[in-house]
Amino acid sequence: MKRTHGLLFIPVILFVCTLIACASLSTSPSTSGTIQEQTAWSMDNACLECHQAEGTSDANSACMSSMRASENCITCHTDEKDRLTAAHKDYDSGAIAVKLKKTKVSRDACLSCHSIDELIASQASSTILTDYYGEVANPHDIPVNTDHTRDLGCGVCHKMHLGGSASDIAPDVCEGCHHYNVYTCHPCHNPITGAGITG
């Protein structure tokens, strides 16, 4: 009888030992994705320690970021003052980031490497953006107005860390505002005759 009572404590002791071992592993420094001992976040920290999904995309040829895998993260993610510092205010809490969501890559960051004139020329014969009436728009030479400059940064079509090409994404982006797949206003909103699509 006494022997049975002793055997009951063995699973409990093993369970407690397992908990202690797991707790010590979760608090010890590691290079496999846990946050190293850091006192504060800065642009010089190793981004991929936490942002592993973005690091994986750099090795995925279906992702545009793979073409820039040799670049530093801060080459494109330059918004330290506006977003990154605020997003990392709890950096030393031990929480691991799942994905980038509070950063934007500015058009100026893209144009620090790419020439807008070369981009426009490279898409001069593109028919990716052809509307219902056959109107063709160059995706890199869209009319400058408040809606386009406010809402259409390069990253709207060029999803660097996700699979999919800008050629597939761009038509959906345009149709998000240009109803019925029409790029000019007057076929639908005719101020003279009042004719056009209603609804």
C-alpha cells in the first residue's frame, strides 16, 4: 500500500520538473527567434530576430522582397520617427512580433533607388491597366491628384513580403475607386447630358 502512494507522486514530480525546464528555456537568450536581452529598440537592432515571416519572404522567389534580400531592412523601412519607434515601445517586453503592420515604405524610399522616369518608360507599352472602354493607364504614370498621392504609395501594388505580382494586384487597386472598371469620370458622370451609368 505504501508503495502505491509513492508511485502516485512520480508523475506529479515529473510534471513539475517539466514546467521548470520549460520556464528556464523561455527566459534564456536564444538566437532562434526569441528576443535577445535588449534594453531599448533602435534602427540598428536585428529586425529578423522577431520579424521572421518577412525574413522568410526574402528567400521566397514568389515575393518581391527576394530581389532585395541583400538590402538592410532600414533601406526601405525609413519611418523611424513616425511609426517604428511607437510600434516598438514594448520591445523589451519579450513579445514576439507576428508581422509588420505599423510601418509604411514611403514613395521617397522607393525612389531613392528607382528612377520614376525609368519606371514610366518600362511600362509605356503595358496594358495591365485597361478599362472597360479600352482606356490604358500606365501604372507608374497615373494622374497626380489628391486621391492618388494620398492613397497610392508604391506598396499598394508592390507587396514586397507577400506572394503575387503587381500586375495581378494593380487592376483591383484601381477598381477599388474607379467604379465599373472605368478610369475616366465622364463616361459615367456626364455633367452636360446627365447620361451614363447610375447607381
